[in-house]
Amino acid sequence: MTISKQFMELLCCPATHQPLREVSPTELSRLQQEGGQELASLEGALIREDQAVLYPIRDGIPVLITEEAISLSRAEHSPA
């Protein structure tokens, strides 16, 4: 799934207001292998600029609710 560049320019983290970017399919696959059940069911995600938090994409819609955010503060996460 690809979100238009114009739409992505409008999106930001609701908690910190940092820019978000769409996670590539390769990066999502790697994160799913490293992560638990919470990541396994993701069809897509947006990642915060500091790469500490993922916001899921469900049914093609980014879910920008802080309670739905997935923390990536694990040591095995590395920048893409």
C-alpha cells in the first residue's frame, strides 16, 4: 500500500508532532520477524521520524491514535 506524498506531508505523530513516513514492505517484514504478535498482523504502518513508534495502517487507513501506537524502543530496532 502506498500513501500519496501530499497526504504524507500532512501527517505527523499526534503525541510529538514529528513527521511520519510509510514503512516499506521489506522493513515491515523485518520488524514483524523481530516483533511479537502485535506486529505480525500489520498490513502496513507509519513510523515516526525518531523510529521509536509505529502507527498501524488498517484497511488502508492510518490509525493515528496514541493508544494504538506500537513502541519500537527495543535494542534490535535499527534505522532503515
